Amino acid sequence: MVFKRLLGSLGVGGPTVDTVLDSGAVLPGGTLSGEVRLAGGSAAVDVGHLTLELVARVEAEHEDGENEGSVVFERFTVRGGFRLGEGERRAVRFDVPLPWETPVTELYGQPLGIVLGLRTELAVTGARDKGDLDPLTVHPLPVQEAVLAALGQLGFGFRSADLEYGRIGGTGQRLPFYQEIELTPPPQYADGACEFELTFLAHPGGMEVVVEADKRGGFLGGGHDALGRFTVSHDMVGVDWNALVDGWFRQLLESRSTAVYTEPHHGSRPGMGTAVAAGAAGLAVGVVGGMVAAEVVDEVGDFFEGDEEED
């Protein structure tokens, strides 16, 4: 028995962990449900806690360039203080709330190149087993989908999406990073800006929409950035989304300052991110930057494999 305990502490003949998520769409601010399936090893173990971690791949800018790394942005202890017997099989159900600012990873079946994962940690006496690391797919909230649909109908094109480490000043942002969606302008806006960047910051009462325009320079001066912050509720009844979104962008382009509502600039300079082929409610579909959806899936797989090797 002593030898079995030693092998278990070294990971030989120890318990195994498999996390299975329930089927169905997962939304920001919604509930992530599933079960952790445990199988006891060659010896009984005392489990200190069973924890789920939400992990994101983010970009961080600094003086020497840009780096990518993983950030744990939420942890949930779903069970603690129990004994798992030798060879025992046990399933632990969980229902945990996703943060409202959880990034959207997929639109209408098309991946955006955003990498999120769910990692399971089993802490036993004298050791911690990280368990499996699974990709997490998050669909947009109805209000996010409505804004994206309006963008598509107004003629905007999708260029890229990424996660930027840092904070946007003057907002209610809670996570240590934000999702940025980069858009190409349609003809009616192209004279005023060469590109736009959009960020959703959802919360229980509604959503902040932060829009940044890279404004073109005039005959006597260079271009500059303009930033606007707009607020919408989750109540979508009677809203003319095309008119509302069009008004945001026209107000932003007409502003002479760097911010529509005197909000400060992003905490870190937005980056180009990974270009992907995706369609979002009519946003332009096609290959951008040489990367297609299949390659995005490969990148996601590489990230999870690399993360497990580091652990």
C-alpha cells in the first residue's frame, strides 16, 4: 500500500480526470454546465478541491513588441474535501456562471480566432493534477448579434479579432483584457477612416460598445484616432439597429477630438491580431491575411497542447 501511495504521488496509477460540457450554446453571463468524471487510481486519495479555470490566450504590447500568453480569468471550486477510493468512478456535476465580458469565439459557426479553454485541476494530498484542457466555444449575446448584424447590413467587413491585455479607460471593464474586433469600412465611411475597431463590454444591465476610428488626414493635417463609447440595454424591442449603429459611426467621424464622450484612449494600443476567415451576420466572408478557418482550429489545438506541456 505504501508503494501504491508513492506511485500515486508521482502520477503513476493516480486518478484520472475528464471534463464533459453539456451541449448547447454558451453565452457571456450565462451558465456553463457539465460534469467532471473522476476515476480512482491504484490507491485511494484525499481530494482537497476540484477546480475549474477559464483560460484565454491574450496579446500584450510592450516597448520591444508584442507577446502572447495565457491568462486565467476565472476560477470555480466545484467540490472539495472528499476521498476518492481505489478504482472508484465518480461524476461531479457543475453549473458555473461565465463572466459577462467573456469573449465571443464563434459567429454563425465561423471561428473568430479567439482562443478560450476550460482547465480542470484536481488537488490531492501532496500533488495537483491539471487534468484536461478543453476548447470553450462562446456565442454572442442577442444584443451583440444585433450590433454585428447591423454592421454587416451597413457594409462593414470583418478583418480580425483578438484579445488585448490591458484596460479601456473610462469604462466599467472588469476582466484584465478586452476583445477587439477589427472592421474594414464600407464606402460611406471610407473617406473618414481607414479602419474601425469595436469592443463589447457586457454587464447585467446592458452593454458598453467602444468604437475606435483610425481617421484619415485632411489636406493640411495628418490623421488621428477617435474613440466613442455607447451604451445599450439588453431590451431589444423596437430598436432600429441599423440607424442606431450608423449614428454611432457618423458621430465618431464627425468628432474633432479623440473621443466622442471625452473618454480616454485605450490603455494599450490595439493590435492587428490574427486575421481569420469568418462571417458575422453579413460581415464580409473570405480569406484575410492568408489564414482560413481550418488553420484557426490548428492554432487553437497548438495552444492547448503547448499549455499542457508547460504545466
